[in-house]
Amino acid sequence: MIALKSKFNRCLILPKYLSIQKELRAFSATGFILSMTLLGLVGCGGGSDSKSVTTTTTKEQTETCVGQALLEGASCLKFQNREAVVYKPIEDPTAIALLLHGAPGHPNKVTQLFDAQMLSNKMSWLSVAPQGGAGGTWGWSSLNDGEETSNLDVDYVSDLLDELAAQYNVTSNKVYILGYSAGGFMGYKLACLIPEKLTAVITLAGQFRGDFEACPTSTAVALHHFHSPSDTDVPMEGRTFGDITSVENTLNHWRLINGCAETSTITENAGVTSTSSATLTTQWDNCIKPVSYSSMANVNHESSYLSEVLYDIYKGSL
């Protein structure tokens, strides 16, 4: 059986060898075509690299502004090496609302606190929250000290207002400053140095900083100040650290500028947080432009403010 098997194999060696050669040639040609096909796929972004392309596209689609992801409905404006979160109304803007963040703070936070998107949709305001730049730990260079070098943020805001009016076709000259905490400090400095560009300043838990002699303006600006006696971070009586003036002296200064009477009207409004019982609003009489103070009951500095309640209270000062 072995000899027969060997003889049989010898008879098949040559044909089998030739058959294998043909198969090898065919396999080599197929392999070459397959290799070229794979190379083509890799060159077009296919193969194992396709996942990284998808990831890159996703990152490009997630736009950021001032180092954080943009919130729904917002866009990012780059101006003078800074960024600003912008909410643009559907119609032509009827006013510019500049929202100034606290310290430490972020434009996203102050846009949510005052609900910039609501202000854009409901009031057709161009709502813009710029990035503070020159104030270091204070967020903004808000100290009124008469030094030219401390006015970098004032100059930036002034230029930004001009840029916004031109770029977004704002034909109205109405400009509202809404500042929270350190953004409120900055609001008062703007009222001192560029009052001719402002319609109203709304400040929440942030009063005047510095020396009133460095605020020589006689130009009236509508003013509404919100504060709570419960605020221990920025107390109403002010404090030496940061040269923060009391709320009383801050309001007295603008009552004098705005020519207000000593008499006033007090109105009770809803609480500005879910746990606040009420907000008592004092508006002084016979002012050239309104001066108002809203005392918020039992409200901490860092709170979940009800933006629509805030708006319903301060809209009377606009």
C-alpha cells in the first residue's frame, strides 16, 4: 500500500505543482489589489483612523467662549483680545444690555442670573456678557482712584459698546448695565466715567468702590441697587478691604447727582429667591433719572435668583 501510494503521489506531483504556481500568481495579484485598496481607504480617512476624525469634528462643533461651552442660543464675539457671550434678538435690537460678571465669575453665570436669553427674546435687547480683564482677583478694574492706568476696563467697555452698535445694527442709544457683585462695582465706575453712554445701571450685591472725588460726574443715570442685609460676602455697610463704600453712601451720592428729593415711595414686591419672603423697593421722588433701592429679605450673596422677578422690579427704573 505504501509503494502504491508513493507511485500515485509521483504521478500527481507535476500537475499539482503547476496548479499551485497558478494559485500563487492569482493570490499575489489579488493581494496586490487588496493592499492598494486598503491604502486607498487609509488615505481617504477610513480604516482605524476614522474614529479620530469623528472626534475632531465633534470638538469643532462644541464651540466655547471664555473657556466654557456656549449655552443654548448664544454666540461668541472676539474683540480686543477678549471674548464675550452674545444673545442676539430675532428683530433688530432695541437696546444693548451689558451683563458684568462677579469675581471669580464667568459670563455664562451672569447671563443665567439675569437670563440674557429671556431679555433678548422678550425685550429684543442685544444681551452681551463680556470677559473682565484688567481687575485681577477683582474681575474688573473697578476701583475709583483717579489713576489713568486703572481705566483699562472702562476703555474696553466704551469701545465694545461702539463695536456692538456697528456690528449688530443697533440704532437705539439705550444701554443698560446689569452687574452682579464685582460686576456691580464696575457698573458704578462706568456710571462715573462714561455716563453719557449709559441709560441705566442695575447692580446686584455690589456697590461703589474707592473715592467719590474720583467720580466727579454730574450726568444723571438711572440707577437701581439690589442688596440684602443678610449678605456677609459684600456687606451693606461696606468694608475696608477692597475700599468698598456702604450702600447708603453709594445711593446718597447718586441721589445728589440725580437731584432727588428727600422723600420716597416704598413698594413691596415678591422675593427674588424661592426662600425670600419679599423685596422692599424704595424709589426717591423728583429725580432727574430714577434712583431706587431694593432690600431683599433673607438672601445670601450666592443665591439662585429668580431672573423674571428681578426684571419685574427693576424695569420701572429703565
